[in-house]
Amino acid sequence: MQGPLRRVCRTRPCRREGVSDDVAEIGAELITAGAAEGILRMVVGAVVRVVRGVVRVVFDS
């Protein structure tokens, strides 16, 4: 991924749990855009959480 998504992941620590870089970057972009975490859950079945400034993207089991 290029552009703003790549910049977001560079400037903000992304902790990935069994997800591709693209999904983690999309999650970081959604959080910085202030979107609800439910959006990513609906799109790719993943949950985005921010804990102490760290973006976590986790697939539902």
C-alpha cells in the first residue's frame, strides 16, 4: 500500500495478530479517520482496537 495508509502505519505502531500488512494499515487508517470499529468488522470480519496508542487488528474466531 502507498500514500496515506503507508504513512499512518509508519508513524503509529501497528501490532498485527495474524493479519496481512494491508489489513493492519487499513485498520490504522480507519482509527485515525475516527471511523467506528464496526466498519472493519463488517468489511473483513476483523476487530480494530486501540490500546495505549497501539493499533491492534484481530480476526474474529
